[in-house]
Amino acid sequence: MAEARSNAVLRRKASAAREVYQSRAMSLGKAIRMALAKSADELFDMPLAVTGVEHQVFQQDALPAAMSNESLLVLLDGPDGARGVVSFDVQTLAALIEVQTTGRVVPKPADPRAPTPTDAAMVAPLVDDVLDRFAENLAEEEQGYWTCGYRFGVRLENLRMMELALEAPDFNLIRLNLDLFSGAKQGEMVIVLPVVEKPRIPLAEGEKMPDIGALLSEALMKIPAQIDAVLCRVTLPLSAVGKLKVGDCLPIERDALSDTILEVGKKHKLAESRLGQMNGFRAVRLMMDVPEGVQLSVPEDVVAMAGEFEKSVAAPVAAKASLPDMAGGTDRGNGGGGREPAGDDLPDLSDLPDLSGGDLPDLSDLGGLDMQPQSDAPDLGELPDLGDLPDLGDLPDFSDLPDLADLPALD
């Protein structure tokens, strides 16, 4: 029982707090009720009460069907060329005219009649004052941005003229049921204002604009993009395509791996690349020139993978570069041209005697260098007769052996 009483107390406290908050909050209906009542009281000393408020959003082409062609139509001029409309039905218009001309409202329905320019002029002060109070009441609320800045414009003759004057695609329509002069008449008033985008809040002093580029870049990087690596394109007749089955092979050019094209969307060429593998995954290496001054931002994990790949390639290259030069020279460069002998630190041999004159000494008296043919070679006598060798006439024919002329010479 004690717990039930405690919950009831909490509910009463919460309900009381909610009622206080709602009484202080300014809704659209409350704002227009207060604006109309105060304007009618201060301008015409006429009691006016709003008995019903209906707010809807209409498209421009559906707006005429929600209004009456017998009402007084007034065009409103708003900020940045925006336009709206206020309409008064016959009973509301009659009450406003009667209270300004006689000081009272006749307690009976008025006869229908066509509105005149004079009627529009006599309600103009009320229109401006109501719109100002309405916008002021909603200045601190979320919907306040689309209610401010509207003034009386001109009278519109009919709904057709209203359609031509309004340009916005969508409109807020506020329909008000009115009790005029303590029940003397019951009428209707309609306020039509365009649906507009909420304006940006001005920056406070010292506050900086956000980095739009960074925000846009972050948003764009989250957009999924499909990039296709195209090895080559094969053209086949429809009959051949219809006969394809599992295991069939399609011809692909040999240079397809090194001439892979990266495409985005419908054959939009992004870059040229070379197809390969890295860490067990298929990969492509871009073959593109980066313009001077442009820095590419690459994720850290991609940089790490690229570093491992470079190390794996650089190791055998470094081993090859450390081998001794067996050609006896070093590459001087010169655009990758020939090689020059590596003899920069050899001694100077310019004082050697000139051997080109033909006056070399006679070396015929040197011993042990007899170059004459020797006549004391051993006598081999008569060689044996080889006539009893077997007949080799049944050897196989080797005329079908392959031609080996294209093998490299073994020096």
C-alpha cells in the first residue's frame, strides 16, 4: 500500500510539472490565438476568440481546393521574395467592417457578397498586426523561422490569381475558426505561408566556421565505390556464348596482367595498373603519374603492406648489386652507355721503351727453344689389317633427327 501511495504522489508531481511546462511553451495554436485576440482588442476594441486551429501542409496544386473563391483573398509579401495568402470568409469580413463603421457587430449572419478593394484596405491593419504578433510569439520556437517577415500586399480577385502569384512548391495552411464579438458571428480565417528551409544560425563572436572541406571529405570517403580491374575484353558471337560451360577457356592476351585497366561505373577509365598478388591476396599496382605538388593520402595499413612488398623486392636486388664486377670495369653512366676500364690508380707506364721500331734483339741463340721439326720420332711399323670388321649396313636411318641448328654454341 505504501508503494502504491508513493507512485501516485510521483505521478501527480510529474503531471503538475508537465502542465507548468506546457503552459509556458508557445505552440503554433497558442501563438495565433494570442495574436488575433490582442490585435482585435487593441485595433477595434472587439472581442475575438479562436475556437479551433488546424495546421496542414499542401502542395501548390492542391491549395485552391482547400480554400473558397467567395472569401476575401490578400496576397502577403515575405522575405527574399516569398509570398503567402490570408483569406477572410464572408462572416468574418462582415464583422470587421461592421465593428469599424458602427462600433458593434450585428448578431445575425451576413448576406453573401463579392469582396471589394475597400474591404481589403479596411482589414490591412489587422493583417499586419496579427502577422507581427504571430511571428513574435514563435520567435523562440522551432517553427518561428517560417512565420516572420510577412506584410499585407495586394488584394487577389480570385483563386486563379492566387495560383499565378504563389511560387513555392509546398505551403503551410493554418485554418482558424473564429468567435466574433462574443458570439455575434461565427467565421473563418485562413493563413497560407510557404514551406522554406531553416536559415543558418549566425556565428557568435569569435566562433569559426566549420571546415566544410573536411566534413565533405569524411562524408565522401564513406560512400561505397566499386572499382573493376579489367584484364581484357573478349568479343564472342551469341551462339558461342550460349555454348559456354564449366571448364571452357577464353583467350586472354599475354600482356593482360601488365595492362590491366581500373574502371569505375560504365567503362570510365580510372588508371592503368599491373595485376599481381600481395600477402596471398590479389592486388594491383597503379601505373600513373602523380602531378607535381599533389600528395596522396594512403591508409596506414596499405603503407605497411607496401613496405613489406618493397623489402621483398629490394633484397634480391641488393644481393645482385654486391657481386664483384667480373668485367673489369665500372659503369660510368652516360645514359646507360658502355663501360670504361677500371684503372684509375695504375702506375704511370709512359717510360717504357718503344717497341714499334723493329729493332728487337735476336733470340735465336736461346737454348731449349728449338722450333725445328723433330726427325727422331719412333717408327710405328706396319698397322694390322682391319678387313674383318663386321658389316654395318643394317644401321637405322637417322634422317628424321630434329634440326639442332638453333641451339646456342658451346664455346
